[in-house]
Amino acid sequence: MNASGSWTAVDSRGNTFTGNYGEEFRFGPYNIFGNEGEEIVITVTDSEDDACITSLSAVTPNETCSTDCIITVTEPKTVHCFGSETNTPDDDEFVFAISVTGVNVGNNGWRAVDQFGNEYFGEYGISPNLYVDIGPYTWIDFAGETIVLTVTDLENPDCGLGTVELDVPEEPCSQDCSIQLDIEYVICDDNGTEWDPSDDVYWAWVNVSGTNASFQGWITDDEGANPNTGFYGLYEFGPYPIAGGDHTLTIRDRVTDDCEATISIPAPPGTCSDGCRLDVFQQPPVCDDNGTPNTEDDDVFFVTVTVQPLGQFGNGWRVVLGNGNFLPGGAYGETVTLGP
């Protein structure tokens, strides 16, 4: 009610739509493959009144509606060479890492065979852990050769064939793999307790790059890596306790285990918990009739307290009255009586 004649809508995938009230409208189309079971939220706003708003949602089907079996093989981003540590091309071997995806395929994975009868097996998917090495193909025997790889589904060999051509480099690659670690910056974190420096931690942003490294990326056993593997680039590592001092980070290539680098991440100087907290422990107030048990007007009372500090604090404490004036306090940890 009280709306204009038209509306605009934005869905959770970033698509924008417009329409008129009272007219049927179809949102979409939305891809199903790879997004099965995804909830799509559509927010509708009146064209003239931003406060007039509503929303609706729909869930993509759990299965696609196409029944044909299709296999797709990724083109390798790079070729990894083994044997470069000898600087002799005679023992250079090339390995291609591929991943295979499929639509309406079986659950047992895929089989690949090249024109020389070499077989390879793997699971469908594109994560780094699902890449499969194809090879090795020696430079001395296959330099300049095109490897034709044919992929079929293990459960359904008649599934739409996936093929890829892998070109063995004409030049040898006898060069060492190396990894470079560059610290971009280090961040101190009070760990949610601004008054307690004992639990302060720090994080480090490290740029991981490689020369002659595999495109499958790097891996590490470091406790501050989450995840512990990735493609080469900028990553956050931590947290590490400041009390533990500098931290040694070691990263190695996912394919070439002896290609690794180590760097020392410096702990921040000091701590970042610079707050202060005072905990006051109070005993029950004590009333004093001031020596006149029959007169109430001169009664007073005393309060006994103990103050314990946390964080950054001085030599003692004092009392601040509501009018801004101060009263003497005492030393931390000592029992002090206030009053009358």
C-alpha cells in the first residue's frame, strides 16, 4: 500500500531488476551447476520510497536438469620440471598437473590415457588437493612432443570424452626451484584483553613467491597457517604469542619437497595491551553511632575496601567524588578503610 507504480530489486548474486506493480515478473536465470542448494535472497524496494521494502528467497535445485554426461579437463597453468638440480638437461623430466570436472558423472572418479598407453586416475574437482600429475615425460625423449590425453568416466566409459593437449617444452629446464618470503607487515593484537599484556599475540602478512616453483603452490606445517597450503601470493600467518618472541616460518613447494624457504618473523616490541582495570573488593559497611546511641543525626559509617589492578597502573589509587574533588586512597592490594 502507498507504493509508487514501480519497484527495483537486487538479489544476493548482485543482479538488479526493475518492474511494475501488478505485473508478473520472472527473476533469473540462475546457474545451477556448482551452486546446488544455494539460497538466493531478493530484496525489493519501491522506486520512490526507499523505506518501502520487502524480500523473498528461493533455493536452487539440488541437482541439474541436464542428463548428458560432460567431462572438462583444465589446461595446465604451468609445467613443472624435475632434474633441474643437476643442471644437466639429460635427466630433465616434465610433469603436467591437471584437474577434471564433470556434469552427471559417476562417483568413482576418472581415468586418463595418453597416446603411449600411460594411465592416470583421479577424482573430480578443482581444489589443489585434487590436481593429478601427468607424466613424467623426459626432455631427451619427448622435447617438443604434444601429449594427447583422453579422459573418460570410470563408471560410464561412454561419457562425453574430455581431451587436452599437453606440449612438452622444447628447451630443458635445468634451473633450481626457489621460494621467496617477504614480510609485508606485522600486527599486534591484545587478544580481547586490553589490560592483560600476558596474552598478547601478533599476526604477520607474508608474500610467498616462487621461482621455477610448481603452480600447485606451497605447503607448510606451521601452526599459524590456516589453511596450510595455497597458491603463491600474499597470506596471513598467526596468531603467535608475543611472549614467545620471534617466530620461524618455513614454507616448501607442494611438488618439490626440498624447495623451501625459512624466515624469522619479528615479534612486536613490547605489548599492545595498554589499558588499565581496577577490581574493588568491598567489605560490608560498618555503622558508628558516634558515641550517641540515642541520637541518629550524628551517625556515620565506614567502608573497608581492597583494590587490585590489572594492566598498566601506577603506585596506588584515590577516590574521585562527584564534585570532582579527591580523597586519599591507598596502595594496591592493601586494605583501606574509607570514612566517615
